[in-house]
Amino acid sequence: MLKLIYAILALALFVITLSFAALNSDPIPIDYYIGQVEIPLALLLVAALGVGALLGSLVGLGRVVRVKREMARLRRESRATEEEVRNLRALPLQDVR
């Protein structure tokens, strides 16, 4: 049932996106340092969305890598601590007088 709801939402999003692109198909001039090009407004918006998603992913990727490194360091410390506790438990108790 949940898959059907997702499929309906995806189809609705596709139809809305398609109608948005059709309404904004007028070409607009884009000036850059070397020259000028005319592209449809919808294509420009999709390109801007793609560049934003890519930059956001790259920023997020840096954070993920940092967190994974910290997790690996903490796991190593945890293993070392557990080994130390095991070694201490294996020592015989001494009677203090």
C-alpha cells in the first residue's frame, strides 16, 4: 500500500514538473564573459537545482567522512579498553596485609 502511495506521489510530482517546464519554455539570454547563449528557463532552473544539489552533497560528504573517521578511532579505543579490562580480570587477586 505504501509503495502505491509513493508511486502516486512520484507521478503527481512528475506531472507538476512537466507542466512547469511547459509553462516556462521561453528562451532567456544568459550572458557570460566569453559570449551569450539562449536556453529555456526551465532548463536553467533544473541546472541550478542540479548544481546546488551537487555542492550540497560535496559539503555533506566532507562531514560524513569526518564522522566515519571519528567512529573508527572510537572503535579502536573501545577495543583497546576492552582488552585492558580483560587482562585486568585475568590477573589473580592479591591479599593485602
